[in-house]
Amino acid sequence: MRSYARALGSGTRLRILQRLSENPDQGVAELSEVVGHSPPLVSWHVRRLRQVGLVRARREGRLVKYSLVADQLEALHQELTTYLEHLVTVHTAHTSDRPNSGAARS
């Protein structure tokens, strides 16, 4: 989960993921135009997304095209859902154990 958090902790990487969800098979040059950064910087961000398995590369001649890994995104979604459900359960249990702080005092 921590590796996903680091990978998703950048606005640039989130914009890259958004672009790839709208238009799969994008190269670094196309992505750099959309996110507004140089191709080397976009390549670095894409590498981080590839390292956690959210993006895959496919070579077309000299070009490399990137797309999302749907299975990995589904797994991430499930993991986040489970984690958020756990947080809600813990929070609910914690707040129900508290005395009513809004009760009138005599």
C-alpha cells in the first residue's frame, strides 16, 4: 500500500494516469504535452508508475507506448476499499466508546 501511496502522491503522476485512462497507448512526447513537463521528467514519472505495476510499456518500433494495467488498478481499488472500511469501523468503535460530550452538565 505504501508503494502505491508514493506513486500516487504526485499530481503529475495522477495526470498521467488520467490521460492514460482516457487515451491508452500514449508515448512520452504525447504525455509531456498534456502534463506540461519535459519528456525526460515525464519518463521518470512513468517509470515510477511502471515500478508499482500501474502502467505497462509496449514497444512500437522506436517508440514506447504506455497504457494502464487494469488488473492492477482493480486490485488497488479493492485494497483501498478494504482499508477505508477498516478505518470507518475503527472510527465508529472509537467514537461510540466516548461519553456523550454534548450532554448537559449539572
